[in-house]
Amino acid sequence: MNQVAAGVTQLQIQRFVNVYFVESSNPGEWVLVDTGLPGSEKDIIAAADALFYPGTHPTAILLTHGHMDHSGSARALAEHWNVPVLAHPLELPFLQAKAVYPPADPTVDRGGSLAFVARFFPPQSFQLSNVVQPLALDSDETPYLPGWRWLHVPGHAPGQIALFRAEDRTLLGADAFATANHESVPSLLLQVPKISVAGAPFNYNWQQVRDSVQTLAELVPHAVGCGHGPVIQGPEAAVGLRELANNFPMPTHGRYVAEPAVIDAEGVQYLPPAPKDTLPAKAALIGAGVALAAVAGVALLGRGKSEGTKSTGRKTAAKEPAYNSKVYDLAARRARKSGQASCAPSAGALDEYPYKEVRF
């Protein structure tokens, strides 16, 4: 665990995802900010017990947004601690299994290694209806955290928020930006400090992303913690954020660069057309070569078995294939409709947008 500022502790999960324990000015009270990936609840509970005392629990869980690496353990933790989950109203469709986020854009300029793996991410949606509550929009005061205010910083997620404590200029920036270079897996794994664009393949509105960075740069933070990357403290925090704001690297191409997705309180209303992704075609050529080699090997093996069968006069019964695409696709659709995280569905399952008349 790493200290961001007084009463603010960062827990890194799998060296890539961060959650935060934020102590209230009210003695003995604290709030958990974000919940990491699904299955992170045991690590988070253990860290809370070590940081405070065994059996401790927060007054609430606050989600900066609903992406899988931020809300993945929200239900498990809310039920374990019996506390509410708070999120911006624009995140509720995705946290109540009424909609899924816009699909990732693996073709985006400067997407780096994350763009490659984004191809395999399933549509994201969670069912937290009985535990999630909306933040009140008539005040920027953060519930349960006196002295903190929240700021709406969309672009990466429609209801994404950042948290700022003016007293010591502490900023929790969510995924409005990152404190490690998202274009480089080694930089992420080694946690090399660098304020940079966060989650490029998942940014659905690039103008909003740039505006959000500029909004946060104006806060001149002295200590920064984000959803991904190490803690940055001192003058480097404000200087690095200002540098990103002044020289924002707007992508030259990508699905959402010229035209953003349109999202409202009901979910996704419009998706711009997806550019042609050439990587699957190249991968298919490589896969075809491997498949031909495999078929040749199987044919040779089958020939040997066939010859052996002829000598004995026996016939082997054909086996049903282990993979049933129809069953798999149906399971994937049901998993998405129930709002549970699931393995990546097959290509056929991704052809149909589950809640809106929009195609991926």
C-alpha cells in the first residue's frame, strides 16, 4: 500500500489497478473508492483490516465509474460490509444491467498494447440495482467525506468523477488520465511515473477527455492518484498534468475521434461506424497456416488409426465436438443480460447489441 496524502491510501491490485481507502474527518469513518477487478474483494478486505482494524468496514463505496476494473468487486464488498455503493447517475444504466458501455476501439491511434488486448474484452455491464445509489447532482460535496468535492470528468465513461481535497490539493483522478504510460506494458508493470492519457481504446468522446484533463489541471494538484499508475507527489504532479493539458495528444484516427458515441441517462444512443480492423485478417492468415499444419498432422494420425482399424475390422464411433457455438453464444447473451461479468463471447454473440438497436 502507498500513501497518497494524509488519510488517503492506495492499494495496487495485480500491479495494474488501484483502489483507495479515504479516511473521513469524522474519526473512525472511511470510504472505499473503486473496487478493482472481479475477485479482488479478498485482497481489499485484508488490506482494510491491516490498515484499520480487523472487521472494519467503510461507510460507503464510491465508484469513480463503472468499468470492470473499477466496479468488478462492488457487489461482493457491498454485501460483505452491508454498505451502499454510490455512482454518478449517468453510470447507473451500466451498473443496473440496463445498458452496456460502448465497445472498445482497438484501431485508435496511440492505443499501444492496451488496444491489442481490448479486442478480447466482452461488453461491460453489472447488476448492482439493489446496492447502487446515485450521487446528488445539486451539490459537488462528496457524501461521507467532508472537505472533498467531486468533479464530473466524462469522456472515458459518461459519469466518471474525480475527487479533490482543496485543503492539501489531493486529487484522485480516476481514468481521466493515468500516472503511468498506458501505451507501454513494461511501463505499467514497472510503475514508471508518467502522467499520460488513460485507457485510449475505451475513450468514447475524445473532446470530453481533453476537456476533463484541462479541468483537472486547473486544480494544480500537489498529490495525485489515478485508476492506473503510481502515486505522484510534489511539483511533478501539477507540472505533468499541465503538460498533458497543454499538449494533449489527440489521436489522428480511431472510431470515436471524429465522431463520439452519444450516451444519455438511458445508455448508449448512437455509435459511430467501426473502422476496418486489419489485425484479425492478419491473425486469420497466421491461424490458417497453423490450422492447415494441424489438419495435416491429424490426417496423418487418422490415416495411421484407419489402417489399424482395417486390420482389426473395427469401426470407431464419431464423437460430438466439445465446442458448441450455439450454446456458448446463448450463455454469453444471458450473462450480459444478467449484468454479470463473463468470459469474452464468440464473434457471433458480439453481433447483437443487447439493449439498443445499434450494432457493434
